[in-house]
Amino acid sequence: MPTDAERNSTVDVGWNWDHSYVRLPQLFFTKIHPVPVFEPRLVILNQPLAIALGLDPEVLKNAAAIFAGNKIPADSEPIAQAYAGHQFGGFTNLGDGRAVLLGEHLAPGGRRIDIQLKGSGRTPYSRGGDGRATLGPMLREYIISEAMHALGIPTTRSLAVATTGEEIFRTELLPGAVLTRIAASHIRVGTFQYAAAHEDLAALTALADHTLQRHFPELMESETRYFDFFQAVMDRQAALIAKWLHVGFIHGVMNTDNMALSGETIDYGPCAFMNDYDPDTVFSSIDRHGRYAYDKQPQIARWNLARLAEAMLPLLHEDQKTAVDLANEALGSFESRFQAYWLLGMRSKLGLFTAEKEDAALVQELLDWMHASHLDFTNTFRALSDETAIAEPVFIDAGFLTWHSQWAARLTRQPHSPAEAAEKMCAHNPAVIPRNHKVEEALAAAVAGDLSVMQRLLKVLADPYGDTAPQEYTTPPPQGASTYQTFCGT
Ligand code: AMP
Ligand code: MG
């Protein structure tokens, strides 16, 4: 264990701190240091990300004590954030039960980024938990969040994972670890619900202004800025969920505390990517009723946004009835916003540059055929722009051939060449996604001490739209693996 002098001593590794969140009312956080661990050891450092943040990877390589929470970076003002949330529909007061925000780093270009340690020990919000995280799930978040980033989907990212030298009891003893997560912010729908639950209008207003300034500065001067803000948050969520659907991503635990107002994907717990196309796909063992199934995600996003609107009512209008009308008016546009983003992305997946009325039906027919034929979502879309792949026996099928002739005719009704269409398709249909069995294989090796399998996987996932992925990464798991389950006990 560190000595008292070493414990939480500060060290300068080049962060450029500014702490706007601690200027919010005290309600929203507790000042607290990470709990020191027995033996910090750096397992993985995201060097390209470090460089993008204006940090020196060579310095960070020797900063295991920082990444494990034993040393506090100079000028950091660590806090645990308070928030509430609807978890599977039920309202709870939560807060960071195992995470500490070291502060906001101003990256080159002025981008403000939260630096958070996840798994850094108990906080006043830990409830019954131990405040810790285990190595497998933290590396899993690292892999999937970096894959999402490479796919072009807004997401929090992973800078480093350090082990703690301590064993954590879950259903068995597992190695403890701390993930360094970076995010545009950690402001959640649940943060607004927390302010609303305290019936503290001053705090709610301060939070809204902070969030506006941070994520939607262009709306600051608007006379209807809180209404505009709500619509802008809604728009980002509509765009985000559409992107998830385009790559077969299932978040798994879309509670309101896991929805970030920045529009980034956050909280990689039981998430997973779909193999065979089935709109009812659920991976999470705790999601027994399919609340967060693949095709339920837009509906759930709207439900979460309704909770945000409720929390924001006093900001929308002083007259409650008018406020409710405004919220309903805004929420009423969610479905069409989502649909527009979804169709835009789906057109790209089919190589379409122009819009025709029947396009949504054309997409749906392809999906229906994929579903009925039990075909892999990722590979089927990718095959459409590959003449060799599309000659495979699965495509010699009456259902597909009928669809294909409609699609071919549709392609001729746009001025773009087949090469242009194919290029667009390759840029929107990934060749490789983090397949569950490959992720599990990498994690098993990493937890046993061999990082090389994970490093290879990360390299492949960093170029999802290229043609470089070895076949082992693009082949779906063997039949029967569709019973894959993810667990929340992270
Ligand atoms: P999550 O399901 O990861 O979004 O977590 C839900 C809430 O439980 C968050 O407030 C977490 O900080 C908290 N939590 C999760 N795991 C632990 C743990 N091991 N100890 C304390 N709090 C935890
Ligand atoms: Mg969470």
C-alpha cells in the first residue's frame, strides 16, 4: 500500500485543467479523492488518444499511479457526481458509486473533456457497492468504445486501464481495475432528474445553463433557449440511436442515467453487436422483458427524453400547462427526426445518394428477407457492394433476387456511377464489428496476462470500413452462439 505521504500526492503529467462543474451548486457533487490501491500497474494506454489530447504518451506510460487513483494530477479537483435515474422504468437516486471525475481537460483547440476514473473506490453514492470494477469489463468497455469511435459513432472513449493489485469479489475473485474514461461531459438525463427531484429551480437553471454553454453554445442567446436546448438534445439522440441501428449495436441498459446530453454513447455494460438480423435481439441477462431490445431503442430514447422534459418543465414555461404543451410538441417530433436519420443512413448503406418515396420500403424488404433467412446483419450489407460475395449460394434465393432487381433499378435512377455507389456503401457498411466471440477471446487472454490478442483485435477494429480485416474477425460465430449473454455484474 502507498505510504501516507504517497497517498493522493500530486504529480504533473501535463493535463490542462479547468473545473467548470465544481462551480455548479454543491448539490451536484461531492469532493472526494479516489481510494488508493495496493499495486497500480498500467495494462493499456491509448497512445493516439493521448496525443490527440495534447498529452505525452511517454510520460503517461509511467503514470500507473495516476490511472489507478493513487496519485492525483497537479491542479485536479476530484469529485463524485450526483445524479438520479430511471433504471428499467423505476426511479432511483444514484450518483457515481465507483467513479471520480478528476476534472475537465482543455485539449488542443479548446475542446473541454471530462477525465474520469471508473472503479476508483467507494463514494457517498456507492449504496451497497464496493466502488470497484474488475479487469474484464473495463477492458471490454475499452474495446467497444474504441470500436464505436472508429465506426464514426459519438462515444465516450478510453484512455487507459490500470490494474489495482487487489482482488474484487463478484461471483468469484477477480482482478480489480480502473478505467480512465474521457467524455464530452458526464451530464446525464438523470442529472436533470436529480435537480428536479430536489425541487431546486436555481440548481436546475444552473445545470441547464452549464450544459447549454458546454454542448450547445450557439443557443445561449436564443430567447427560447431551454426549449431549443431540449430539441437539440432530442435531435442528437435521434441521430445517435439511428447510428446504433445502422451497425447493429444494442446498448443493453438505456436507463436515464446512461443517456448523456452531449449525444455520446455512454456506459458500456451489457452492450453487444447483433450477428443475425433479428429486431428482437437482446443480450443482457437482466433485460428479461426485452425492454432494451435492438428495435426498441428509438422508443426507449423517446421515453427517456420525456423524463428529461418532465425534469425541465419549470424551464420551458412558468405556466405548467403551457410547459407541458411545449414538451409534448417537441417530443412529438422525435419519431420523424429519428426516422429521417435512420433512412439517411440506410440509403447510404444501399449506395443511394438521392431520395425516393419508396426507399424506406426497399430497406424494410431487405431487412425482412435477412430476418427470415437468418443472415448476418453486418456481412449481408457489406456483401451488397461485392460481386463475389453476392454470388454466394445464400443470395441465390427468390426473395433476394426479387429485392435485388428493385434495388438495381433504383440505383439506375440516380445520376451516380456504380463505382460511386459502391464507394458510399463501403464507407457505411463496416466489414468488421467487435464480434462477441472475438471480444470474449481477447478478454480471456488479457485477463490471463496475454494482451496480444486484444491488441490485434483493437488494430482490426480501428479500420472497420477498410478491406484489411483477416477473415477470422469477419466470420460470424458458429451456429448456437446466438444464445450469447452479457452480464451487468461489472
Ligand atoms: P451502471 O449500471 O454501471 O450504469 O451503474 C448504475 C449505478 O450503480 C451507478 O451509479 C454506478 O456508479 C453504481 N455502481 C455500479 N457498480 C458499482 C459498484 N461496484 N460499487 C458502487 N457503485 C456501483
Ligand atoms: Mg451508468
